[in-house]
Amino acid sequence: MAGSNALNPGDVLLELTDVHMSFGKVVALAGVNLKIRKGEIHSVIGPNGAGKTVMMNCINGLYHPQQGTISYKGQKINHLKPYQRAKLGLSRTFQKVEVFGGMTVLDNIRLGRHIHFKSGIASGSVWAGKTAKEEIEHRAFIEEEIIDLLEIESIRHKPVGMLPYGLQKRVELGRALALEPELLILDEPLAGLNLEEVEDMARFILDVNEEERWKVTCLLVEHDMGVVMDLSHQVFVLNFGYTIIDGTPEEVQNNPEVIKAYLGEEDLYATRR
Amino acid sequence: MQHEGNMHQTGVEITADLTIPKLFYQKATKYGNDRVAMREKEFGIWRPITWQDYLENVKYLALGLISLGLVEGDKVSMIGDNRPEGLWAEMATLCARGIGVWLFRDCLIDEVKYIIDHSDTKFLFGEGQEEVDKAISIINECPKLEKIIWDDPKGMRNYEEDYLISLKELQQLGRELDEEKPELFEEMVNKGSGEEVALLFYTSGTTALPKGALLSHHNMLTMGQHLMAVDPCKASDDYVSYLPFAWIGEQMMSISCGLQIGYTINFPEEPETAQENIREIGPHVMFAPPRMYEQMTRTVQVKYLDSTWIKRKLYEFSTYVGYKVANLKFDKKPVTWYWRALEWLASITIQKKLKDHLGLSRVRNAYTGGAAMGPDHFRFFHALGVNLKQIYGQTEVAGISVVHRSGDIKFDTVGHPIPGTEVKIGEGGEILTRSPSVFLGYYKNPEATEKTLIDGWLYSGDKGFIDDDGHLVVFDRTKDVFTLKDGKPFAPQYLETRLKFSPYIRDSWVIGDNKDYISAVLCIDYAVVGKWADEKKLNYTSYQELSQMPEIYDLVEKQIRQANKDLPDLAKVVKFTNLYKELDADDDELTRTRKLRRAFVEKRYDDIVNALYSDNDSVHIDTTIKYEDGREAHIKTDLQIRKVAD
């Protein structure tokens, strides 16, 4: 969903300034600064418990940081609720898939499209006029842009709960894309996938980021270093609430502190492949 | 034996001058926008393509090829899924007076390289990124290959090689040429005669490298006409094209028959949705290799096991009646009113629904060919009320030469020759065919041509005989026929197809030529056996592990005992093992049409063969398998060997 103040590639889309978040005495984020520029794939890595998911939850509004500002397109969004942020063009997937298992693939994706419906209750209750027209337009969008992209034609009418985990993740990505986001937060999109599914998912992320049709900025939380280093323009390393470095994949791989934080993982470029 | 039939059922007179492009142009200008030539499901909707659209697309592609420098007799290859663009590319090649070559979509890089190089391909139509990648990796080794044309833009944004061109750009070139020379297309189409080469078709070959069979326009057109003289098709019929175009059977239906009668060719959305799309269309005519029917049978068998008691009972009733009536018909005995009434009941309760689910509700004629089909599968479909017919044919005869006639079906034969076709049995029981559809020879392989084509007769290499009713019986490939211990010949594929009737067994390989007894190597069906294991609360993590569980061996043994029933003792499977992987065309174990490459597997698995004829109860495997993208995996396992209890 393109906002009124369209940005150019390279402009700062999302900015976190000195964000603090703690749960009781547990400090999850201790003054995080992050700038995400339009058009890039920005990855966040760090050991388990580093605060990556907390950071994502702060960005999309599930958590509200105690200190610091989060601004989107130059506008402070700290006070906004998740659905209000979604309206601004912020969309996400979850580490453990959060889909509606009893609903079909199509219905799950349609749900992500809900935000774009403009017709009112009156025409909606009789499914006539504006609603019918709108729904057909949205269905066309879902078919042409999402189902085709994610290659899920053969399962569109299947209940999501019946599908293997890898496909559920794909459906969740589809739902996030239905929103036509400008910034897509992907929280461990590759976790629990087999090799083939990892390759497919990595390709989808690249497609969404690079295809003229989409050009979505991606914020990626991921453990698969091979994929992170291959895909990302920028890598942000978080270590128990503190930032270690925010740089290009090469800079990150050569940073001694990063290597220390990942002690035991001698080769940062190690991957399942 | 020879049969004459009505040669003009299609309303097309095949003269010596008639070529596929001429016929295409006639039909397309006649039907124009009034009739739908093809349909493709895209973005969830069936989209029609009229004959006018078909013509325009082909026209600009053909002219585009000319502006790229195609000259008469140049080879143009095609690789990709079944889709309108594939057929347009083929038709455009023929219209531009080139020769069409089709490759199987799942061909490995080496196979692609061999065919592109051997055929002297100048232009290659690839569907999308995957095909383009394959082509790019071989282009340096195939100096004659000049341009690669793609039509699916997905993933193609970063490709900038000069030799790549999109289908749309090619058509644009064609449009420009058309403005310059508006008469050119028609002139090209009207040139040529039926004797010229239309297609160069590579046979799958169970033994050696693929051979390129040269097929003329006349071969292709007479094939369609003769088949439809036996089983007329209607212009209003629907046909679903989902099997590879690189298989001659698909060419026969889409080009040879489709063009003459003008029925609508439907393309599924994705290969994975084919079964669902077939159901939506409900085709009137269907031609598929046995594996498709085997898959359908398996689906029904598994669903039956899964369903409720009342449904199971109803199904049992309907199959009982179905088999009974089918057997009466096979025996050409009258079906009494009593059985007729029961048949009607079975039809409205179960059969109709089942046929609808399988997409067979409107099928007038369903054909199976390309490999042997077991009698059990065959009877299964007749018991459902599907008019399934065996055909016999090969690439070298542009499709088929022998087919069952309605009402005269025997499940162990392939029927009578189609009109214009003579079939006789030569020395050593070899099946020989002579007809206007017999091919011109192998490309760049005169020795093979000399061996196969003698005085107009096609030497098939298949062993068979003609039975008392004049039906042709195909025994097996001559070189595959076993000699049993008592000296009698035995066709291994007969036993293999019997074994495959079990839903749990996906592939089977029977060994026993000049041995003391027969043994089998089996591949379980991962999905079906896996489900069975889930229900029995057995834990497994891989195909390999599942295949070696003792419970699975028990299950498979039960299936073998079923297949052994009624067989003479020497023809029974005595020992078997479950293979640790499925047989795969990528490993050269099967041909692209899924026929077993016996000589190859015997060599590859000689440890297993030896163990089956020793006293060992297991065999150690230490091997490396290669994935399509070049990665390798190491496999170390022990395969159990089990003796089938009496």
C-alpha cells in the first residue's frame, strides 16, 4: 500500500532510535538503533534470546517500547496499534505460523486483503454492486499476483491445517503480501523447512524484493546464515539487547565481535547446504 | 491382417500435397473466432483461445523465426510444460518450414545436450527460467544453437544474454516482417508436400542413447485419420493435454487428431492440478500411459480403505456387479435383465460419482498405451463402466497401429490393426507393421534405420502373436523375454504389472531369466505405505527407513502372495526385497515414459541380484545418489531379503 509520501529507493523507510524494552528485570532491547532503507533486504541475526522477535513485535506494534522512538516514513508510530501500522503498509509473518487452520488457503489470503475493502455494510450484506465488484477485483489480484507467484494453485481450496508446514509458511507469506505492504517483516521464514522449501522460500523473498511489480522492502530475521548472507543488502547483529554491528554481509562476516558472539560457529557462512 | 475403414470420417482428404500447416491454415481460417481451439486454466479461470487467436500467434511466431534466420529444414526444439505457447511454437516451426523436436521437460542437462546437439537444433523454445538455465549451461557445447526463446517471465529479470529472446519480442519481430511482406506467411504455408519431414522425435530407448525418428506430415495426418476411422471424435469434444508433448501419444491426440477434427484442447493450470482440471473439463477422449490409470486405481483403492463402513459396502456391491457385467461382456455373453438392473443400480449409486471424481464421466473412449497394462487394472476400469482400450504403437509409426474395437475387448490383447495398417508376425515372433504412418528413418543413423525399416515393414523388436480372434497379443520386448527353468518363455512385465495392482507397490522389477526361480525388487508407494504405517503407529523418517521395516515387508509379502495366486509354480515370485529408493528416470533406471531399463538396473544393482540368488538374508548397500542439481548424497544401508511363504 503506497503511502501518500512515496519514498525513493535508498530513503529511510523505518527508523528505530534508542529503543529500550524490558520485561521486569529482563532487558530485551537496550537502546537499539536501526535504519531500514527502501528497497533493501535488511536482516537481523543474533543468537537465540538476543531480542530479535521482541524487536519485530515492537516494530509491528504488538509490544510498546518503554523508551525510544519508532518512526515510519518520518512519522512517529509508537502509539499506533498493529492494525493501524498495517494500514500504513507494514506487514509480517510469524516465527511459528499463525494461520487459520480451518480456513482454506484462499480465505486466509483474502483475510490479508480485508484492509483494502472499501464498500460498506449495506452493500456487503447483500453482496451486490460495489462489494461484488470489489471482491472480484481482489480475487483477481490474489490469483494473478500471489497464488501465481507462490505457486500454490494446486492447494487454493484446501484447508490450511491439512497442509504440510512448508506450505503453511508459504500461505502465511501470501497473506502478508495480500496487504500489498511496503515493508515486510519476515520472522524466521525458513525455520523448520526442508532444503527444497528453503530454496523456494528464498526465491520468493528475492522475487518480492526485486520484481518491478512488488519492490517490497524486507526485514528478515533468520538463522540460516547462508541464506542471510546471500540475500541481504544489510545485516544487523543483535546480541542480548545490544547492537554489535549493522553493516554489509562482508563487514559482518569479518567482524571479530560477531564471530565471538557466535562462538562455536567457526564459519559464519555455514549453512545447511 | 489388414483392416479397411471409412477414410473420410474427419472430412479431410489427405492428399500427397497436404501438410500440417496447410491443414492448420484451412481450419483456422474456416473456424476463425467462432470456435475455441484451446483453453488454458490461468489464474484460476479457464481462458479460451479461438482459432483466430491460435492462427495469429502462430503466424507472428513463424515470421519471427524467419527474421531470426530460420531456413527450410532447420531444427527447432521445444521444452516445457503443456501450454498453448508450446503448441504455437511447434506449429510456427512447421509453418516456417522448420522441423520440430520436443524434449521431455524433466530431461537432465546431459540429455538436453545430447538431443540439441544431435538434432542440430538452431532455436530452442524453453518455457521459463528452469529451461533457460538448462539451455545456457549447454549453449557453449552446442555451437549450432543460436537463440533461446522463453515465454514465462518469472525469475527472468536478471538475464541479459544476447541469445535470449522472449516470445513476445519474437512475435514483435514477426509483426514487423509481416508489415514488410504481408504475403510471406501464406506463401510459406502453401509450400511443401506431405512427404517432407515434420517432426524429429527422439525415442526413449530402454537400452541405448535415444534415436531420432523422422516423421513426415503424411505420417502424422494419416495416423490421426486412421485412428478416428475406428473411434470417431466430434468437433465439439474436449480433450485435456497434460502428458508430455515429447511423447508421441500426445502429438497424435493434439496434432494428428486435434487438427483434423478441430476439437478443443484444454491445458491444465499446473502439472499438479492436472487431475483436478481433468475433472472440471470432463474430456470425451483420453489417451494416457498405464501409469496414469494405475495412479487412478490406487487413488480409488486408498479412498476405499479410508471411507466409512456403509460406503465401503456400497463400493463392494458396485464392484461386484461391475466385474460380473464386465466379465460377461468380455466373454461376449448376453447380460441378462437381472444384471442389467443391478448394473444400473451400481451406476447411480457409486460408479457415476467415482467416474466423475476421476474425470471420466464423459469419456467415450479411453486409451492406454506406451507400456504394458496389467489385466487387473484393465478389468478395474471396465467394471467401472469406462470403455478403456489397449493400443499398441510406437514413435516409429507416428503413434499407434493396433487398437481394441468397442464391444470386442480382451484384456490380454491389444486388438486389431487400424485401417490402412498391416500387421504380421515375423521371424522369432517379432511384430512387423506396414502403413502410411511408418516413419522415414532415424536421423543420422542409417545402421539403425536399415535394421528397423525393411521393404516398408517396421521391425518393432516386440515379441507377440495373433490369437484365434485375430487380436494382436504383445508378449514383451523380445530381448526382455525370460526363459524359465523348464525352458518356457515368460514375460516379466506380465508379473510386474500384476504386482503393481497393489496400491502399496509403485514399481516392480522381476528377475529370473535362466535362473532357478523368480525374484522381485519392489518400490513401495511412499504416500500409501506411509499412510498405512501412520495408522499402525509405526515411526519412520525416510523412504529408506520405511521400506526396510519388517511390518512393511509383511505387508508387501501379502501383496506378492495375491499376485502369485493362480500362477504356475515356476512363474511365482519366490524371493523379494524392497529397494531403498524409488526407481527414477533421473538415475537412468526408467525411461522418460517410465519404462524399466532392465539391462541398466541389472548392472546397477548386481549386488542385489546376486544376493537374491544366494542364501543371504540381507545385502549391504553403499552407494552415492545424485540429485538433479548435481548434489550428491551417500547412502549406506542393509536391504533385507525375504522368501515368500507359501
